[in-house]
Amino acid sequence: MIKIYQEFMKDLDRLNKIIMEGVVQISKNLGISTLCEGVETEEKYKFEKKAGIDYSGLLVLQTDFSLYSRI
């Protein structure tokens, strides 16, 4: 498993998105799953799923657990 450090998710700018998508693509090509830390908002969760990241390392739980029902 490849773990994507939470600092990439903290500031979800264009460069960090490109880096994370690249890491995911490389890991998929190698047959390795990915985990991303720092998924704290709905926007970050949606990006994580769109990018193809396999697992979430949630730091903050929200009261709306329906957001995480697919994990």
C-alpha cells in the first residue's frame, strides 16, 4: 500500500492534485493500493474518489456520516 501524506490534501491546489493523481496512476500500474490521509471535507472526499484513491485516513469525523457510507 502506498500512503499519500496528509500535507498534499491539506492544500488541495492544482499542483497537489496533479501529484496525487500521478501517484495513484503509478500505484495502479504496479498493482498497489493507495491510502490518503487528511480527508476532512466533502470536497476532499470527492476529489479522493475521483482520483481513484482506494482508502481514506480520516482525521476528523463529521456528523453527517452518510458522506462516508461508501468507504
